[in-house]
Amino acid sequence: MAGYILRRVLGIIPVLLGISLLVFTLIRTIPGDFAIIALGERSTPEQRAALTKRLKLDRPLFLNFEGGNVFDSQYISFITNFVQGDFGDSLKNQRAISKELGERFPATIELSLVSLLIAVVLGVSAGVISAMRRGSWLDASTMLIALLGVSMPIFWLGLMMQYLFGVNLKWLPLSQRLDDELRRTFTPITNMYVLDGLLRGRLDITLNALKHLILPSVALATVPLAIIARMTRSAMLEVLSQDFIRTARAKGLRERTTIIRHGLRNALIPVATVIGLQLGFLLGGAVLTESVFGWPGIGTWLLQGILSRDYFVVQSGVMFVALVFVVVNTIVDISYGFFDPRIQYK
């Protein structure tokens, strides 16, 4: 088991190196001068030259064959700094990118985890019920709703939910993470407001944060919910046709015990894979959902970086998202043995 975990962890390295090479190369092929973007078109050549030298943009891209150190290049510097947790500074606001990530990522974590919780609970339940009632109207209705969930654009659904529940019914807030009056009197600890409200003993903060989470989390959960439901149904149908299920029923076990303990547990491996992939996508930054609801997470941060041509933000943000995605899926691969004891790692 330890050897398998070590191999999977080491396997992350070439994947991230490949992604870093691709991201670094594509960013450098975009037209434009980094110094002009940072300083503006009215800056002097001396100012641009000084900034170019400070950002080490005067070095060769990949390998330095002219200087004394062949590894004295922009790419090697980028990789070295990334490993050390130094992502550089934003070209636009001159703030440390690591600090901006620390402020933005907790908001995305909070939104993603709530969305995934909704998707897993409803998706697995719908998939199991649909498999148990195969061919019935309930099965057809569930799969139709799942198909609509996959097909419906998130930005359109988000806008419709805002219009219905925020503008017409006025039940839920349209955007932000807290009401203005509460935000002014609250100092967060982890920047995850639901958790911070509990840590501070402020139940009003927790409830208000959950209220603001309802619309964006439900909108974001529609696609993973539909995918999880369809995968659960497919896996359950395959498991329910196995001999050990018929044996369990023949032994007189209750149907609920047969379905949950024997059926669902054996169907969880492909479902766990899908859940891990969806969590990686969600944590990677739900750009559309965060943009529609004004959620200050990774998605809106990356979108702002793209629109303002802040190449260092885009470069570091994509690498960070890739790291999160790869780590999450590695953890999912390792967890297979806990769902199915028949799996042996060598």
C-alpha cells in the first residue's frame, strides 16, 4: 500500500511539469509587452527596462546557453518559485499572487464543498432509486431531470434563479457572501464564512452565509448532480444483476440491507471516481457561477486576470488549479481500497 501511494504521489510530478511547460509556453506566445501592461503605455523606456529586469524577463525562456548558468532562465525560475510557494506579483495591482490566492481560494472551497454535498446526496439517492425502479415512470423522470441538469447552461440557470428567488420572490440574496452590515462587524479566521461563524460563536454569520450560498451552490451542483445520478444508476444496475445480490436476497436479507450494504458499496468505485473528478472541476474555479453571482473566488479572479491581461495571475492560477485537480484525483485513486476490500495495492 505504501509503495503504491508513493508511486501515485511521484506520478504527480511529470504531470505538473507537462502542464507548467504548456502554460508557460502559451502565455509567452500571447502578443504584448509585460512591462507595458504593468506600467501603462505612458511609461518611459527606462521604467520598462527596470521592471523587465526585476521580473527577470530579460533572461532566455527555457535554457541559458550564453551565460555561465544554463538553468538561469525564465521557465526554471518560474518552476523554482512555484515549488517554494512564491507565485510572483500581479502585474495590475502589484500584490503578491500567493496572498490573493489565500484570500480567494477559501471562498471557492466553501462554494465547491456545499455544491458537492448537494450533488452527492441527491445524485446518489436519485441513482439508487432509479436503479431499483428500473423501467418505471420514476426512473424515466429521474433520468430526464438528470439530462436537463447536464444540458442546461449554468449561467442561464443562475440568472433565472436570481430573477425568480431574488428579484420576484425576494427570498434569497442575489450576490456576495454576507450582508453588508454583518460583513462590517465580522473578522474572518479562515475566510470560509460558514465555518468562521461557528468558530467565532456567531450563529447569525453562519446562517447568513448559508443563505447566500443557496443560489450559487444549487446552480453549481446541477451538472455534477446529474452526472453522479446517471453514473450511480448505471453502476447499481450492473451490481444488482450479480450473483451475490441474488444470494443475499435468497438468504432472506431485508431489501434495504441488500441494496445499501451489498449493492451500493460495490457500486461506489466508479461513482467515487466521478465525484473526485467533479470536486476537482469545482475547486478549479467555477468561472461562470462565480461571475454570475459575484462570488469572490478563484473563478472570478482568473477571469479578471484574463480580461486585464495579467499574465502572471493567469499563469500561477492555472498551475494552482492543476495542482488541486491532480491532488484530488490522486486521493480518490488511493481511496478505492477503502470502498472495495478486494482491491489489493502492490
